[in-house]
Amino acid sequence: MINTHTGPQPADFADVRATNLAVVLRFVRENAPCSRADIAASTGLNKATVSSLVADLIDRRMLRETGLTENRVGRPATMLVLDGSPYAAIGLEVNVDYLTAVAVDLAGTELLSWRRSFPGATATPNQAVAAVAALARRVLNRMGKEARQVLGITVAVPGLVDVDGSVRIAPNLGWRDVDLAGDLAKALRDPGFPVLVDNDANLAALAEHRFGAHGGAENLVYLTGEVGVGAGVILDGRLRRGGLGFAGEIGHIQIDPSGPECRCGRRGCLEAVAGIGAVLKDTAPDATPAELEPEVDEVVRLAEGGDAATLATLTAIGANLGRGVAIIANVLNPEVVVLGGYYVALAPWVLPAAQDELALRSFAPDSGGTRLVASALGYGAAALGAAARLLDSIDSGRLPAHG
């Protein structure tokens, strides 16, 4: 659970202590440095209970004391901050041309960040599982050498993922009905911690919500800018997956009925008119997945040099993107829409036209307050969000085993 709208509240169901440990932990994450008295006053837990919970969390090395503060009425208070250094949450991402691994501790401090080339567009599902498992083992070995307890592994995939972690369809990877969560757990010999799979846009949205420049936004949409275009949607502080987990396929909303054919077989989808393929249609129409990043760099070079054709293409891309964002604004009214992936490098030329189109096509005045911005998290946002999903489970009360 990531809803912070009303702040942490004491539990009123089955495992009261475990849930209240999470309440305290989450309060400290959001308000550190803070005192035991601050926790009691804000959560409604009594002081004796708070003292017991804090002692437990310090013993688990999930909190630590940082000394006294005298900037308050009364005697100095001992302040608390997150520790969590003995723990590691691991996030992996599978994409058409690379694999990414990120590990963070409980406080969100980055422990490692690796990116490796990978022929995802041509690899079979079995080859992909083997490659992901090999990367996961390397991360696990590193965490083991550092004596960290692994909280779990979450894998981000550009496709439809059901609630059981099965990839129903990932067209850019050529996958259909791949039990990635189950297959990866078997490849890791049932490691004794959760192995989860989720859509890359969903997880990138979690990363923005927890670590990004707009983390305070309760209503946020993240748009991937990879080979595909997908949306991760956070409303009222919670990730929205839809009934079967398939929400967010904004890339297949039709923008231009007479537009180019999309990979899905339809015409004029947002992905077809504003995705990376549309960006490269004149300069590198046959670029392989491995060539996308250098080709985007070349587009940036041409735009910086004032190349008229490149600037016109990026303006058209921005306008089409803005039409898609306007649909999001009219339906969901988010505070912010964050552009990720290759859109970040292209933002200086794409954003102006997209923002103009958003303003033109939004029904509410001032686009309903929706801002359109570029992400600051880079290409690793989905993997970082994969790790964040595990941290969110801690916030929800699923604390790691003690001792």
C-alpha cells in the first residue's frame, strides 16, 4: 500500500503488532528525523507502545537513533531515521535491447545499478529466463558478500502481466503466456523470498512516486518512452492495475485513424505516431533495438544543430504525444504526467508542442492543473520501481523475518 493521503494510522485488524511496526516505519520514512513523541502524536499510538515498537525496529536494524535535538519545547528528544542497511530489495528489467538490475536498501539508498545489452527482441522466453536468472544470481552473490538479507526480486516487463506474474502478451519481446515469475523462481531454485513480475510502466510510476522529483503527487501518470509506449497510473496515492492487471495501455489508443500501422496491427495508435519508431522514421527506419540509443543520440545532435527536418519531426511527435496526454488529463486529471525513456533526451524539442496540444485539447481550464514533465530517473526507472514495489510491501506490514 502506498496511499499517504491520510498518513499512517494504527491497525485495527489481525496482526496488530506487525501492522503497527509498519505504521511506525512508514512514518519515520516520511518524516525523518523525528522523535518517538512525534510518532505517538501523529499516529495515535500511545507512547509506551511506540517505545516498544521503536525498540523492536532498532533491534531489527530498520531504524536507528541519530542523537538529540534541542530545537523544541522541553527536554531534548532522541531522533530517529531509517536504517535498513542490512536489507536489499532487487529490481530487474527486461527490455528489447537491455537488461537492468538495481538494488536498494530499506532507506532507498542505491546499492548497485547495472545495465547489460540483451537481444530481447529475438531471444526466446527460455533464453530470457536464463539471462535474467544469471543476472539475478550475480546480484544475489553481491548482496550475500555484503551480508544483506534480500527482501525479494521484482522483474519489470514491457507487456501485459496478470496478477500471478504471468506475462500474457509482450509484443515487442514476442512473448505470449510466459510464466516468468514461476520460471524465474525455479531457475533460482525457489530462493525463499518473493519473486514478482509487473508491467514496466507500473513500476516506473512507483519509482517516480517514491523517489522522483514529483513524489508528493497523489495523482501521477508515467509514460514509458521505449520501443513501446505504456502508462503507469497512480490515483489517490495508489497504483491502479485494473481488474486483471492490464490497465495503462495508452500506446494503443488511436490518435490518427489514417496514421501508420502499429505493431499491434491497428492504425494510428499513439505508439505508432509518437513512439520511438516515429522519431526515427526518416533517419533510421530500420534500426534494430540495439541501435536505438545511438540513433536517438544522433537525433539529439541534429536537433541541437538546428536541422530543420529533425525539428519538424520532433514537433509533430510532440503534438501527437500531447493529444494522447490530453486524453489522460480529461479522463484521469493527474497532477503530473512524467515522460520517461527516450522521451527524456528529446524533451527540449518534444515538450513544447506536447504542452501546447495538452492545453488545446483539455476540457478543464489550465489543463485541469496537469503538468507535463520529463523524468529525472533515467533509463533505470522501471528497475528502480521494481525494487520500490518490495519496499512498498514493507510499508504495508509484510516485514522481513526477524533474526
